[in-house]
Amino acid sequence: MSGRKNILQPYAIIADGDMSNDLVSEPTNVQYLDRLAIQLIWTDSPVGDFAVETSLNYNPLLNAGDWTAYSFSPSPAATGAADSIFIDLTVTSAPYLRVSYTATSGAGTLQAYISGKMS
């Protein structure tokens, strides 16, 4: 028996983000997906920390909710040079996800993408 799987086509959640400032993507609805991929690509020499945050109570109508960061070891960070990070979330149970960047110093431009599928 063959069934249709849910997928989230790759798309930009942050486009040309100014990394001299803090950034937060719009929330993405990831309900019915359990394998997610996030790619972060930046230019120049920013220094700061990334977080992948999730929410169980986000309300899109009110654009409000509580957000909790996933724990990664090591934590994803920009360390002063152009680079990229690929984050593979193989299991997630929360319905909403977003990416944030907390700037420390330097500057750069961030492109962030998300994709997902049901296993």
C-alpha cells in the first residue's frame, strides 16, 4: 500500500538578513513532519549565536507564543568568517519552528533555508 508523504519544499526563511543586528525568522508550521533540515549561509565576518526554536503554543492569528531553543553541542555560531551550517533535525514533535540569530560583533549577510519531510 502506497501513501502520500507530507513534505516541505525548501524555501528561504531569512533572505539577506543583516547580521550586525539580531534576526528572527517567521515561524514555520512543521506539523506532520518529523525530519527537518535548516541551512544557514553567511558572508563577511559576523560573530554571534544561532538558535533553532520551537513552540507548542504559538498562535499564528495573534503572532504570539512561547519559544524554546533546541540544545545542540556545540551550539551553532558564526565565528568571524564567511561560512555555512547545516542542521538536521531527525525528530521533532512541536508544530512550529523558527531560527534566531543573536549578534555579538561584526557584520555579514545571512541566508537561511528550511525543508522537511515525513519519514
